[in-house]
Amino acid sequence: MSNNEMNYEHIPAEKFAFVQDKDRLHDTELKTKARSFFADAMLRFSKNKSSVFATWILAFLILYAIVAPLLSPYGIRDKDPIYINFPPYIKAISDLNIGIFDGAKTYDSQNDNSMLAWDAIYQETGMNPLLRVTGTHETEQLSRGQTIKRTTYDIEVNAYYAKGMVYRTFSYSEFEKIQKYQNETGIQVVYPYVESKDINDQTDTPNVWYQVDSKGAPVTDSNGNLIPAYSTRTSYEGAPYNSIRIPGDDGSYIYSFKKAGAVQCRVCYYNYYRYLHGGDLPTYLMGTNALGQDIFCAIGIGARFSLIFAILVSAINLSIGAVYGAIQGYYGGFVDMALDRISDILSGVPFVVVTTLFQLHLAQKVGVVPSFLFAFVMTGWIGMAALTRRQFYRFKGQEFIMAAKTLGASDRRLMFKHIFPNAIGSIITSCALVIPGVISSETSMTYLGIVNLSDFAGTTIGTLLSQGNSVVTTAPHAMLYPSIFLGLLMICFNLFGNGLRDAFNPTTRGEDA
Amino acid sequence: MVKYTIQRLLYMILVFLIITCMCFILIRMLPLPALPPNDPHTEIIQLRRESLGYNKPYMVQFGIFLKNIFTRFDWGISEQLYIGRSVWSVFMEKLPASMIVNLYSILWTIPVGIALGIFAALKKNTWIDYLISTLTMVVISVPSFVYAFLIQYVLCFKLRLFPFVMKGGTDWFSWPMFVSVVPAVLALSFGVIAGFCRTTRAELTEVLTSEFMLLARTKGLTKAQATVRHALRNCFVVIVPGIFGEFIGILGGSLIIERIFAIPGVGGLTLNAINARDYNVFIMSTCFYTAIGLLASLVVDISYGFIDPRIRMGSKK
């Protein structure tokens, strides 16, 4: 038994002393600060680890939506005509050769001739499109009584280098400007022209600069080297060329071809792109979509619209639903029944039909976005009204309402000063769960193409997903990044909303929305 | 109970008529798209429009529309997509594809979903419960086209297990058809599994902590007996109406999944009708989706009464 423990039953009387003897006794002020309802809820919220984590990710995603379009070197209106559905590419990371951001595109079953064609691009431009060989297959074929061994390769190529040459038509002044750029920077943009009759009448094959046979397969000399087929017919030259020439050119190759009032050139698109963008290399963190837009920027633009739109819709629905539900719940009886019939009818109309009808009727008159907004408002408030109605039924019979009524408070005062503040917690928290619902429906509608917001918002997540869906096999990145963004956004919003609801109404903890 | 059912049914028909009337008038108010000039059907369609009262007041048009449905079951003629064909026959042609995908999906998802929910509830607050609850939350949050994309890319393209889109033809129950709808079925399934899992878990955890469960244990039942006989029965009051609702939903299909996997179903028809401004098909689709939605909620409400005597008694008052 320690000395600290005392025998509380037999305390001698002299040990007691009066706290106050002569003065009047006052209540002391509270030493601790009173914790408000809101602070209490926040404390509970911060103890919910998954919700806090989700909130951080959510904050990051919202920050992304704000910042990404500013960080991207491209705007939403920059649409590259050639780099369409191209994979993610950043030159600095690509040069590290670690297999990411290298614009890799897979080509299966490439035979020796195709491999030679890839190499030809390397030989001409000095940029090797071949990143790596992922597989080699050897097949033996019986041909004219002989067994021929054929080797095919599965390869990954840098799509940006692999694009190689394109034909472009320039005005004379533009052609002069390109030559000037070439002289200043030493970057070869224009390459010698190849006439289709020199390459066995093949057309639309700008990457072929060597002699080919009738099937289009490269012809090699005795050393296995490609034989150039550049045009030397100066009578067809479109405009004089006074700029850098490719190695091996003795000055006889022509660099442009005569067209009516203009010249046609074979340009290396990668270098031409640098010419167009003031020397900048193509930098697509998440690749490009079907319109040649930068997906990194486009997701941000789409997310901005989705978030603002969802918050707007929730705010409007919240206001309408709260008033409607308040009237229903407060008056009850016939009013409740009549208003309930109206919401029954409205909630029965399928959302696709509502959206379509609003688009068809109103899009011409008030614009696409307002009519889309009306479609959401038309049916969206019903859930909120039902919730408010329930809360009103819960509170309207309680004593404090009777007391206020006895004191002569008007109906409006009772509804909005006495009942509504009690119900606001659950109404606000359900709003946090309405936002992801709105984003999801909005994405579905733009994905299905029922609503086209591209003219207004630039693009939306739904539009991006829809564009990506048509090229799932060739350019999975176009669908992957918007999907990740949308998936994360939805999960985090729901976790955040659940956490908020648990914090504000601890009694409902564990019930998922 | 019979009286309640009839009341609800009549009310549903009334709501259906009001919605249809609203949508019908709104659709008829739209300007009509031009008909192809040299098509032999054009003249017939013009004459039909005359007889359908296209220049009469909208309520008269709606009356003629209803009269044609009730007397001849004539829903009109497709004017753009399947020019000259009866809308009803086009619709019936599209319905099986939508139904087959949904049917396969709910046949395995409902048992799996309920089983997972029961499992999670019995193992409440263990890592299994947390894992199942988290996955459920993730699957419910993520929109269906995201995992439709994953399924299409991984299973159909990378692993080449299934064909990319649904196969044509009308051999609905053949093996190749089954294989070709598997991706779409999977994409539809996750959401349903998660939904049932969550409801079951929530209900069962509530029932398991109630006092009659304690009584059941104290009178000597094992945990398994008490769970199966008392807890599950009670939580099925909520789950079974959900199953009925899901079965009605089979008809509806999913616009998004049908588009991704090129299922020649009702959803695709509706979208095409909207894009091609084929209003007769669109009216039919509107009626169809409205009816499905109303019917599902009606069946859910009534089945509550059939399953739970407490609710049945309450409705008699």
C-alpha cells in the first residue's frame, strides 16, 4: 500500500476548509474553449484515416484541374494534325532509356523487309525509331520444294520518330522561312524530294527514299546498303534551295517539287514540328487524343468543367429540394400528397429522355450547357426534397417547435429558423455525395454523345473517354489516363462524402450511402 | 393486399400515361427531319402522317397514338433508321440481345454478391470485411465504362480470351454467342455484385446485433443455425425485392455497355434513334424505359408486402 492512497472514509473534520466564506460566489469562466458542432465534426472527420487520405487525393485532383492546363505547353485549341493518338513522350525521359514516356508503340510480326524500312528512317533522319525488340519468331515455310526460314520480330518503336517524313505544300515565302530556320539552327526540316515514278509508282509513301522493287520491298546493293532514289530533275524543282543539304548530297538533289503557285516538300515531321513550335520538341506527358490534343491538358480542362458544373447543379438542386421538401414535410397532409405526386411523375421520366428532349428543344435557343443544366435540375432535386421532408417530419412535432408556435412564430420562421438549421447537417453532407453522382451522369451523357460540350468547354472527360474507346487497341493511353482520373475522382469524392456524413451524424456510421 | 396491389397498379398506369403524354407532346413539337426524296416509302409515310393527325392539336395526336396502340398495337413506323418498318418489330428484334447480356449477368452476380455480403457481415471488423467493403466501395464509385475499358483491353486484346464485340446472329443460347458476350456480362456484373454485397452486409450486420439473435443463441441454437434460420430470413426482406427489381431491369440493358461492346440491343437503338432523329422509335424507347422503371419500383414495393407480414399488416389499415 503506497502513501498516496488515502482513507477517504474517515477524513478528519479539520482537513476541510471553506472555498468561499465571506464573498459572494460567482461562476468561473470556462477555462477550456467550447467546441462548436462544426469543430467537433471536423475532429471526428480527421480521425477517419481513409477519408482524410481521400481528401488529400481529392485536393490534388482539383489542383490538377486548375494547374494542368496552365502547365501544359499546349492549349485545348492546339490540335496537331499528325500526332493523333500518339503515346506519351518526353524526350529527356526517353533518352534515359528506362521504358517510359518514350512514345512506344508496338508492332507485331515485322519481317526483314519491314525491319529494313524502320532502319531506313533511322538512316535518313538520324533518329532511330526502333526502341527494342520484344520477341523473335522463327517459322519454316515450304516454298517451291525448299524450306525457307523466316524470322519475324515483335518490336516497339518510338512513334514520333517512326512518323518520319510527310508531304507538305508550302507557299514560296513559307519555304524561304523554313530555309532560314534551317540555316540558323542546323536542323534539317526539308529532305530531298522523291518522285513516285522513281520508287515503282508507289504513292503516299513519304518514308521511302530508296529504290524498291515492284512489291515495294527495298532493293539493296551488293553490300546490303539501300540505294537512294532522290530526284535530281532540276526542271521540276519548285523553288531555289540555298540551305543545308543531307550528307551524301553532291548538290544535285532537288528539295521541292513544283505545284501551282506553291512547292511540295518532303519534310521530317519531327523537325518540322520544332520549326512550327519555335524549337520546342513534342512533349506529351499523357500522349495525344483523336483530335491531336494534349491529353494532360485536356483532362484538366474537362475536369474543370465537370467540377464547376457538378457544384452548380448540386447548389441549385439543394436549394430547390430544400424548399420543396420543407413545404412537403412541414404542411404534410394534402399538400404533401399532391407535391409527392408531382415528384413521382418527374422521377419516372428516364434521365436519357429528359436530357435528349432538353437538348433537342432548348440547345438552339439557350445553348447546350444551360439546357443540360435544366435537364439535371428537372429531376435532380427530388432526392434532396425527400431527404429534407424526412428531416422535417422528424423535427416538426418536437417541443421547441411547439414552444415557438405558442410564441406566435410564423410558418416561414418555424421552417427556416427553427427546423431547417437542425436538418442542415444531413442535407449538406448528402450534397457531398450528390456531386460525384452528377459528375458520373454528366460523363455518361457526354460519353454517349447525347450532349456535345466540346464547343463550350473544349472537351470533357466523357468526350475523351469516348474518343479513346474507339482506339482501345492501338492507343490504350487515350482511354487509360482519363479513366484513372475519373475513377480516382469518383472514389475520393465518395470516401470524402462518407467521412463527412459519419462525422456530422455519428449515429449513421457504417451505413454506406 | 390485393386491394393495395390494384391501387398501386392503377396509380402506376396513371403516372405512365402522364409521362408518356408529356414526352409524346414534346417529341411531336420537334421539327420533322426531311424524308429521302425518291424512296417509295416517302409518299406512304406522308400519307400516314396525315392520318395520324400531324396537323391536328397535340392532344388529338396523342389520342390517335393511344387508339392505334390499343386497337391494332401499332406503334408507328420507323422513318429514318429502318425506313418503312414497324417500330414494334424493330424493337422486338433488338430486345433479345439486351436481355441475354443482362440475364447472364444477374444469374451469377446475385448469388455471388449476397454470398460476399454474408461473408463480410459474419467476419465483421476483420481484414476480410475491410477488404470486401473497400472493394465494394471502389466498384460502386467507379463508372462502368472504366472497367469496361479494362476488361476490353486486358481480356479481349492482351490475353485474347474473348472476341472484341458481340457476335452477330440470333442463336442466343449457343456457345460462341455465350463466349462473345462474356466481356459485356463481366462489365455489367461488378456493379450488381457490389450493390448486393453492400445491402446484404449492411442488413445482416444490423440483424446480427439485434436481441432476438441473442435469444436464439441462448435457447441453444448454434451460430450457424441462428444465422441461417433467423438472421438471413430477416435480411432477405430487404434483399429479395431488390432481386425482383433487378430482374425487371434485365429488359432495360445499359446504354454504355451496349455501346462499348457493340451489342445490337435496345440501348443502341435508342441512341441511334436520337442521333438520326427517328422520333417514332424514340417515342417507343421512351415508353419502354419509363415502363421498366415504374414496373421495377412497383414490383419492389409490392414484394415487400408479400415477404414481410409486418408491412402487409400495416398496409391493411
